[in-house]
Amino acid sequence: MKPRRNSPSNSHHVGNLSTWRSSCAAILLSLFIHPASAHHGFDAHASVRLLDKQSIVIVRMTPSVASVLMGSDAPAGWTGDVSDESRLKLQALGKRLFVITTPEGPLEPSEIRVSREVNADIAFVLTYPRVNTWPFTIEAGFCKDFGPELTGSIRVFGPPEQPTDRQGKQLALLELTRRERTLSLPAPSRTP
């Protein structure tokens, strides 16, 4: 049987159908890969977990934010890798990202870990002492270095209610902007 040859008009329709299918597939794929809150380049989000023995601050930011914040300390040609050279500079940056205070004074991180996540974000995990006195205040001072192109948030979670829970209930949320970068919390309610 002879293969059917496409006439010019037939190949046009086949090409359009193929292009349409490819476009639909690309759109559907992008919906799964890039959710509505997808990064646009200047994103930084933090979650604060107030635990019984310590407080953990987890910060995720795009390499572009980290690079701007490192300024002249950024390694030449840095692309977001976490090498021995960049790790020390990122740890120093991690220490400056937030100012956390209580009536007893500022809290200093006892440990700072830095890694690059699968989605290419830079992740900081900062371990602070347990918050014992209230109000608890966290300021994202780095936001003042950006204009409206920065998107970010701080979410504060209480202690887990069950031993299998990763974090407790959300106590507060602040959408970060250049002007809105400080969150202060009174003592959490002990009633259920």
C-alpha cells in the first residue's frame, strides 16, 4: 500500500492540529510545574516554628535575591550554587536576614544551615533559642533593599499539637513589602 501524500491543504491542517496539541500539552504541563505562586525572580518566604525547646526559621529565596543581598560579597559569576566558598558567605547572610527580639533582648541563631533546593531556591535553616517572653517580634530588614518587585511572606507557627505534626497552627502571617516587614506577636492563647 502506497503511503498517502499530504496535499498542501492537508498538511496545513495536520500542522495546525499538531501545533494545537503541542500548545495544549505545554499549557497543561506549565500548570503542574508552575503553580499560581510561581517565582518571578525576587521571592523570599520564611516560616517560623515556635517549638518547645527551640525556634526554627526556614527561609527560601531565589538566588537573585540572595545575590543582591550578598552584594559585593557574592562570589564572582555566582549562579546560586552552594559551594564551600559561597556557603560561608550565605551563612553570614543568613545571620543578617532577620532581627528577632523579645523583651529579654535580641535572639541570635545558634546554627545556620544553607542548601540549594531542587527548585533552585536557596534555603536557610536558622536555629534560635526558645521564645520565653512575649511579645515576639521578627523583622525582615532585607526587604528595605528591594522595591515592589519583591514578593514574600513570614508565617509563624506554634508548637505541634501531635507528636507526628511537623508544625502547629499558624499564629500569624505577614506579606512582606519594603514598608511592611515587621511582625509582632503577643503571647499565644493557651485555650483550645
